[in-house]
Amino acid sequence: MTPEALKEHLKQVKYPGFSRDIVSFGLVKSAALLDGTARVALSLTTADPKIPLHIKREVENCLRALPEVKDVVIDVAVAAPKATPGSGNLGGNSAAPKTIRHAVAIASGKGGVGKSTFSVNLAVAAAAHLARLGRPGRVGLMDCDIYGPSVPLMIGLHGERPGVVGQGEGSRLIPLEAHGVKVMSMGFLIDDNTPVVWRGPMIMKTVQQFVQNVEWGPLDLLLVDLPPGTGDAQLSLVQTLPLDGAVLVTTPQPAATQVARKGGLMFQKVNVPLLGVVENMSWFTDPAGLRHALFGEGGGLQTAESLGTSLLGQVPLIPEVRAAGDAGAPLVASDPLGEAANHFTAIAVELIARLEKKSAAAASTPA
């Protein structure tokens, strides 16, 4: 059996918490079969001692399933991640911007739960809150939904193009700005009729460039709108940017909460703390004032409790939120005193408070 055939067989082994295999992640440095003995060299970057043991065990089980293999020898080289204290990583992120105070991933695991709509309105609410505190223009929104970027439309920047500073390899993109939020998205770099047909490495490279090659400037908060799933974009983000935590967005029904829970477990496996769960489309209030639980009840709280975190907030199903996003005028900005704005603002204020508390606790901890 050739080394290539062995590596192909090892694609059955997934990285813990991710849907992608260890070969595609480049963790298998060599593989060979000689006189019935399979020898494999692995190279991992992690601070979690359980991950190398788990992968080694899975690799051995995978190889012993081959009839040609009589014995298995696995060498595992483990390097510590180059990250800021408390950040979750599979690899180094020394090139991450030093001007970003807090970075938070907004994830769902599942599509169709309104995560991008939530991310846009949360960013606008956070920017307004910080502006009231005398810190305007210090919120960023990075749209990592490479295949279906919808943030430009929802925040009123559809059709715009970012500027560029510098030349050659030192050039950097200038994020666009709307409603006090600095924004970068793949939607700024392609036209409406160009589908993104990319494999994993291209997605990972784009996420890295959005972190490292964008002139974000000083930010108190960078929100990262992640695509559904637990794959390339998620892995690349935790490799590149020290995350202070993640917020999970789900709707109340089990079809959404079960997938959101898997997304939460993924973040826990890579040492990214969960800052809370947000339940979207929690209820609908009809013109008569009656409340209807269209997607069930209690799913957000149950998800939070199962992951050992708390419910950060609930957002009802308000048709005007959708209409405002389609019009490029987030409801938090166009109707800042309305019901929807109150919900998003309360969540933004609580999220920033939790981040500040986390920073204060880290600063008071002896080195």
C-alpha cells in the first residue's frame, strides 16, 4: 500500500469537533507501510492534552482495520499554540491585529435561524451603545459567510467596494462603514452573478486575510458572522484570531437547537468560551396583541443549560426586522426606540458587560 493510499484511508479520522479530516487539515506529515507495520507521523498545535490522545487512538483504530496492517507505530509532535492567554486555538495567530480588544464569533451551526440579521442588528446596537459611552466607531463586523454573504445588503452597503492602502504584499483593505460599524465581507469583492466555488483551503485563506490584511483600526468589539457548520471557516478563524468567546444563535425548535448545541460543543473543544445563547424568532405577536410560539418554546434556554452557559436574550419574530434588512436599513438604526431595537440593545449591553467582566477578571489574575 502506497503512502498516498494510507493517507486517503486516514481521511476517515475527523478532527475533534470539526467535520473535516486530519489529512485535509495537514496534520499527517508522513505515512508508510513496511513489512506489515504502518508508521504515521502527526503534527498538532493545541493546548488541550486530550486532543492528541484522541486523534492517536482514532488513527490506530483506522489503520488496524486494514487487512495489510499487522502493527501500528504513531509519532505525534505537539506544539503549544501561539495565542493570547485564554484564546482558543488549533494553530498560531501571532499575525492577528493587536488593535482589536474583543473578538466574538456569532455562530448557529444551522442555517435559516436569522444569524446574519441578528449579527447586523447586534453590531449596530453595540456601536450605538459604545458611542453613548464616548467610544464611537469602535465596532467591526466581519462577514465570514463566504458562499452566501448577506451582510452588505442588510447593513446598506450593497454594491460598494472597499478601498486599498499600500502596494503589493503590504497592501491592506479598508473596511466600509455604516451606522457606526466597520464592515468587511466577500460580498464587497465579487458581483451578484459570481458564485463562489471554492474548496476548503481558499476559504481558510480568505478568512485569514479578513483578519490580518484589513485595516480595522482600534476596535472595542469585532463580531464575526460565521457560516453554518463546523468546518473550514470555523477552523481558520480559531487558528487566526484570538476569540474572547462565541454567541450561539438558535430558534426554539429541536431541529435548530440540536445543531446549535453541536456548534457549541465545537467551540468548547477548541477552548473558545461560550458567552451565551440567543433565541431568535422566539414568538410572534399578532395585531390583536396575542403572542404565538410559532417555533415552540424553551429551546434557547435548554441549549444554554446543556452547554453550561446562559441565555443571553430572546428576540421575537418581528416582520419589520426582515423588511428593514432587505432595504439596507437595520431596524435598530431606523427605529432605535422600537421594540426590536430594545431587544438587540439589551443583548449588546449584556454582551459588552460580560466581555468587560471577563477582561477585568483576567487582569486581576496573577501571572
